[in-house]
Amino acid sequence: MGKDKIHISIVVVGHVDSGKSTTTGHLIYKCGGIDKRTIEKFEKESSEMGKGSFKYAWVLDKLKAERERGITIDIALWKFETNKFYVTIIDAPGHRDFIKNMITGTSQADCAVLIVAAGTGEFEAGISKNGQTREHVLLCFTLGVKQLVVAVNKMDSTEPKYSEARFNEIKKELTAYVKKVGYNPATVPVLPISGFHGDNMLDKSDNMSWWNKQKIERKSGSYEFTTLFDALDNIEPPTRPTDKALRLPLQDVYKIGGIGTVPVGRVETGVLKPGMVVKFAPTGPTTEVKSVEMHHEALTEAVPGDNVGFNVKNVSVKDLKRGFVASDSRNDPAKEAADFTAQVIVLNHPGQIQAGYSPVLDCHTAHIACKFAELIQKIDRRTGKEIEANPKTIKSGDSCIVKMVPSKPMCVETFQQYAPLGRFAVRDMKQTVAVGVIKEVNKKELTGKTTKAAEKALKK
């Protein structure tokens, strides 16, 4: 995978049986990073297990099974190419931790692909109050996924098959809903497909003569599309935040013989270079970066989206841990948060939440209990207007401005300034009970020691 095409990430969302795996599997199968040998092997196993009908979904099932058994699968398997882009599929929702992963920034998607099933009753189940369709779309919007593509799947199972009337009925309802959430429907392609049979996936369907080229207008210019492939090929490429200060949340820290301490993580904003003096927040040391590498190759600089390991001087493994954030000591260094204010949306909490509630927050790679110290105001989630000041309690469906206090040193940022460090999931009872975006952070002054190497480098 060269650097010639732009890398983008998509997240595929939708109700449980909408056909996400089949549709995604189809794209990977036709345009993807899976070599023919692997495909043949999967196909053989699939037919032996009598799963022939599960045409493309097994590609994903196989990958998921390997992932769940803890086998890190070659990430290339989750990629496919369009004419302009290398596309990485971030997570297969339906995965229990999907919401958590989306927020903790294992992923930031450039575009969400919403898949809904067109079958009688199926669409209605997905979009109903307790279906996942609504929640996924709302989450995508809240968490800053700016672009949306909607695929109305299983057109082969409508009454009659490939029904234009059914498509239009679904399109009308979805358009109203995405608008209500905050997307501009004029910029959202909605198209009829069959992920299983391949209609309008890569080629125009012969089964829907009523479906013709559609036009999408947006600020950067308009484009036409007929198929899902066209719509994905016209995603607006993201601008990567290289101009911001460095923020790199640590995923792990390794001790490598002969090299020393190697923290690993993904650059979220800014640039990491050898020779830079980095500060590890909230309470870690300040030290010099000796080298940076990705996929076992040395880099002269790492940019947002790069998963890197970097070697630091005079620091022991126990001084650093997952959830710490590396930043440039000379450019807006990261600091510990004394407390922060966030807009919290309660998704599914069985009871009432009141001040004093202390669930675990997953924010970037940090996993720390935080106290809801004060419920400041309940607001209308659509307009942002206040409904009630200082509510006693909040429940599922409510949106509230909350002052939060971490139980242990923690580094967070505002969503406005450093989005990946400014959104979080609230975990309790083994599920995501709420999500939040951070509006303000009250920071503590710097703590942590400065190594000799850093002092020397800073004098230069």
C-alpha cells in the first residue's frame, strides 16, 4: 500500500440484520486486500460447513473469529480500494464494544455508511425507538463523523422484488431522520442495493431500471453516483490535523532488549519527530525521542493516523502507561485535568443518574472512573437550548452539561481543540450507558520529572 492514494476510514452502521457483514464482505471480496488463496480457503470451509448462502459475510465472520480469538489479523484484510482511496473499515458493529471503540478513537471515521434492510417490517424494526439505526446515526453525528452514505439493502426481498415504491418510502423516512439528527440531506447519498446479489454495489443493477444517476451538491462541488462504489469514491478526503500541537495517546509501553523503552500509540494530532522533547501527561516524565518507527521502518516524522512505536531516553517502562498522552514540551504540552465540563447524552441507563455517580470513562486510551460532580443543566439534544437548570437526576434519552472529576490523574482535552481526546464513553454494568463531548477542561500545572536527555535537548 503506497502513499499515492489517500487513506480514509469508514464505519459501517445499522441494525443487527440489515446485512452489514454481507455488504462489507462483498466490497472486501471484490476490491479488497484478501488474496485469492485465502478466499479459496474460506470458500472451501464455508461450503463444507454448508454456509454457501452466507455468500460474503463469512469473509468478515472469519476475520472476526480470528480477532476474537486474539489473533491479530493482518489489517489489510479490512481494507479495500476505490479509484481514489484506500478504505479501511473500522469496526464491525454488532460488536459489543462498537460504541466504545468509536468513541475511544480506536477509530475516527471519515464517513459512516448506514445500511438499512428494505424487507417488509425489517426497516421499521431498525428505525423504531429501540432499534439501533437511530442510535448509530445520532452517535456518528455527535462524535464528529461529518459524512454519511445510506444504502437501502436487501432490495431483492421487497414486495414485489426491487420495488421503487418501497425504496422511496424508506428514503423519505430516513431523509427526515438524518435531517433531524443534524446531517444535511442534500449531501447524503441514499441508494438501493443488494449486498448479497451485488445490485448497485460496483455496477448498476439490471433489476432496477427505475434507478438512474443521482446528483449530490455540496460546497466543494457536486458529483454523480449510481452505485455504492461511486458514493464511496466521492467521499470528501479529510484534512489531517498536522497543524495542531502533538497529541499521541499511548496504547502500550514495551521494554525492548538492546533498545530500551518503546511507547506505542496512534498520532491523533500534530507531528512526532526524532529529537523532539516530549512530555507525557498526566504525570509522566519529559524526555527526548530517539527514534520513531512504523511497521518496522524508521520514520523522519509521524503524522495523524500513523500507529507508531518510538524510543525514549532515560525512562523506565514503569514511568509510562496506557492512557498517558505524549505531547511536544515546547508547543501547548498536554496537562493533567483537575476537572472538566462535558455534554453527556444518556443512552441506556436503567435508572436515574444523579450527582455523585462515578462510572468508568473510556476517553482515547484512558480507562478511568470519573465522578459526575455536578449536573449543571439539562439541554435539548437537538437545539442545545436549556430545558432545566441543575436537574436532580437525568435518565435515558437526556442530554446534560455535567462537571466531572477524575478519580485518578487523567489527561483530556476539549472536543473543539483536540477532538479525539475530547469524546468519551461512560461504561457501567458492562455496557455503554452514555457518551459525552468535552466542552471545557480545568488543567493542573505540570508535574513529572524532566530527564537529563530532555534538559540537554532543550538547551540546544
